[in-house]
Amino acid sequence: MRIMSKDFRLQDVTVMYFTALAALMVILVASYQAPSQVKVVKVSRPDSEASAPAPRALPMPFRVLLDPLGQMRLAWNVSYARREVYLELTMAELKHGVVLGMSDRGELTHADLVVLWDSGSESYFGDAWSDSEGKVTLDSQQDYELIEAKWKAGGFYLLFRRPFSTCDPRDYLIEEGTVHVIYGVLDRPLDSPEQLNLSQIHTGLQRILMLRPDTPVPTLPPDVRTLDVLAPDVAIPGQETTYWCSIHTLPENMAENHIVMYEAVITTGNEAIVHHMEVFQCSLEAGDVPQYSGSCENTMVPAKLNSCRHVLAAWAMGAEAFYYPADAGLPIGGAGSSRFLRLEVHYHNPLLLSGRRDSSGIRLHYTPSLRRYDAGIMELGLVYTPIMAVPPKQHHFDLSGYCTSKCTSTALPRGGIFIFASQLHTHLAGRGVRTVLVRGGKEVEVVQEDPHFSTHYQTIRVLRKKANVLPGDVLITKCTYNTEDREKPTVGGFGIMEEMCVNYVHYYPRTQLELCKTHVDPDHLQKYFSFMNRFQGKEDQCVCGDGGVTQQYSRIQWDGFATQVLDSLYQTAPVSMHCNQSDARRFPGEWEKQTLPDVTSPLKKPPYPCELRPHPTTGPDGAPV
């Protein structure tokens, strides 16, 4: 076959070459072209602010400071009817632009982003994403809609919105639970966001609960009183992380009252450093608790502080005031409760600021007019014991704790209880927590779920719908862990490098049931150790006691087989049930070797609809936008 005719001229070859080259350039340019929906933003400087019309204010009930100096603030509102969030970003100084985004756990990689950038002559607004190296690319599907961008009193104001679900695989699915918000500041002009790598600019992370219940704020009774539980003028250490504990006492001979609301009290200037706070009540059996103010991790902490574990109040940055239901309140005071409280404040100080003093804490609002129901707090999940463990090098490993039908039948009243809020808790390896309600062998309701849980963001979360738990129901709390960075097994316990799996549920009416948790049957665990020792050619050695269990876990050679067998054991072996009263004693009955509940119908999360949604012409308040 002849490849080229002798009449095929050099001129023809040249024309073909340049035609192909031009076509290739068109294809390359088109592939890197910004989506046509990218908005050109007219950004007037602050000195022209007086002549610019003031932006119409949308209601933004939720807000949080993003950076440690408090120069950037995020506020938002939620429309469940439209399945949209409205976001307002305010910056004291704009420079050359800003990046705001969401990712699974606050990573700069694989993040869903909105970018405001300037090229030196014009400013642009667009939807973007980052790849596995942090390199930014404009999204072909623009799902962030700009509403307004201008200077006003307090800084530069950027208002935009986005659906919960965009059905774009590069976009973050906004759902109930923790949202890790990342932000970055642009210090130089960009021709295109493709010139941007998030690892090369100043960035930060903040955690929030973006989806909040859309319920009206209750009215407080006229005889409400307040009690401030505040840090005692603490000199904040110049280190990134500090947990500060202090002991406080209730008024002498305080009668029983009901806490009906509490809120944070933050020292002015420390709003970006006080990360979260909790108030615990000490156990009555501990008697007098000595005064203490210092690091919670100090070796000189009085031993009696360990008895102060009954949660009264919890707040995390971005959380609003917490209200009890109109017909219930949390008892405080009276002969049946301890006078001693422990306040724990987490200071997050990444800039290592020094010379700051702090008297932040929590203000309890209580009333002597007792409501119809006492509210209670119950612990669900796993017992704090090394009997339960997570193998090392695991990307995803689940542990589940059970509140069995036998316990709920024994301890709950005929009409059951109503769970209205909960506080999820793990330590550093925790990645997700989920509590489901099982009735008749079927999962009928998700009580609380956070697939992006972080131990650094713990607050009490109000349920959008109360969960009614009846006698005979089962509550299953499952925690997901990641131990890829660990060489040894992680056992359960109180230490920060040990693990917990807990959901502190707030409910009414209060019962004597205060702890409904399990761990795997110790005899079946010993059979696992014996089997693995023989399989791995080691001497079969049974060491008794909790410390012995930790030692036996450490003797295992943790390959895929050992991990799979342990996982199978946890999912099938009987459990020891701790169905405990408020005095820490178990209810009468036999609670060892309880068979796991048979759940035949796991509850699946309904998918978000992916039909095309016309953009609304009104905001969450019904006003036109």
C-alpha cells in the first residue's frame, strides 16, 4: 500500500499540520475554560461604601468565628422546605480573594469549594474543588449561587446559597452532623483558580453543626434564675491545646430546681480561642470534692475529680443556647444531688497567643417552679473497658454497644421515654457515631447520627424529632474508628489514646436507668485469644484482669485474618449487659451472656432527590432575593 501519493505536496502537509494544531489548541482551551456560569463580581473598595446601597439583610441565626483572630465570620440559615443553606461570609480585610469549603474531616484535598478571586482587574465567584494534592479546579457544574457581594459596616460581605445535595460527585453532601469548614485567604491576584494550590496559602479549619432544628425559641418562665459556672480568671497557656478543669459549688442548702436553659459566656476577645466547654456534676457518693483549678491532664489532679462525670451542660463553638422542652427540666440541687460541679474548658490556641486571661463558662438558667417531668441523662454504647478493642492499621472498624430489650422492659415505664437531645462521644480514633431504635427486630428510626464526627467538636445536639423508646425496644450505638496511624491495638478506657463509644441521651421522664451499655462476653473473648495463639504458633496464655486483656491483645499478630475473626466475634458473641441504676448498681436479674438482638431490617438512609431544581426567587424568610 502506498502511504503518500507523489502528488501530495509539502504545502498540503503544512496546511494539514497547522489545521490539526489549531484544532488541538481549541480542544485544550475549551477543556480549561471556566464554566460560563462563573460570576463576575463588582467589588467596590471601602472608601466608596457611603455611596453604595446597603445590602438587604437576610436572617442569619447561626454564626461562628472562623480564624483565631476573629477576622472572618461565617453565618448561615437553613431552609428545609427548599433543602438549601444560605451562607454569609464576612471578612475584615479581603486582600485578593477568599476560599471557603467543606471536606470529610477538614482536609485540604478532595474538598468542595467556593472561590472569590481577582485577576488584578476584575473579581470572579465560582464553584470549585480540590484534587488529591490540593490543586484547585473550577467545577463544570456550578452549584453555589452568588446573591450579593459588597463592602458594608464590619467588612466585606459575601452572600450565597447551595442545595444540601447537588448530585455532583465532587460536591459535599450537607447532612445532619458535624461539618468541617475550611477557609483560605488569597494574597495575590490569580488569572484562574487553576493556579491555586490550597497547600500553598494560609488556611484554617472550623467545625460546625450546619443543619439545625427549625423550631421556635421557647419562652423562659418569669421566675427563672441564673448560675454562672465560670473559669476562675485563667491565664491561657501559650500552647495550641489546653483542657482546663475547675471545681465549683452550688449555693448552700439549694433546694431542687429545674435547669430549663443554658448558654455560653465567653470573655470578650477570647471568642476564637474558647473551643468547647462542659459542666459535670460530681457523684453524691464522692462526698466533698477538693477545690482545683488547673490542667485536666495534670498528674496532681485530685482523684475525686474522676467522680465528676455526670453531664449537666455542654457547649461547642458555633452552638446556640440550649433549651429544654416546655414540659421538662433537668434537676439540680436538693438532698439527692452533689453540690460539686466540674467545669472543663478546651482552649484552642494555634497562634500560641500569650497574656490572655479567661473567665468563660456556662450560664445555667433554672427555676424553682418544677415542670411536669424531670429530664434525665442516660449513657448508651460500650462500657469503658479494655475488653473491647480496635486493631491497628484499620481504615474503618466498627464497634457496637447495645441497650437490650430485656433492660428497657425492666427499667422503662409503660409509655416509654422521649429522647430530645444527645451528646456523642469518642476519643481520637472516632470517625462516626450512629444510634438507631430497633422495634420488633426492625430498625425503625435513627435517633442520632454523625458520619463526620470529631472528638474536637462535642456539643449537645437537639433532635429535630423526639424519639419515643418503649419497653422492649433496643437501642444500638455503633462507632466507627480509624487506627491507620497506630502500631498497637487501641483498647477501651478513659485515656485519650484509649477509646470510648458513648451517646449521652437527654430524655424525659427520668427513670432509674442511667447506664445501658454492653461489652463482649469475656469467656468468648478468651476463646478468641486461645484460638489466635494456637493459629499463630504462640503459647496459649490466659492473663486475668483488665490489664491482662490489654496484654493479650498486644500479643496478637494483627494481620487481616486476626482482624476479621475479631470483627466476627464482636458481631456474633453474647454480651455482658450493664443495665445500671443511678447508684451504679445493676437492676435485679441475670445480665451476663445476653444474646445479641436479631435485626432483620437495617434502616437505609433515603437518597436525596437528584431531579433538576429551579432556583427559588425567595429566601428562607420568604422575602424576594
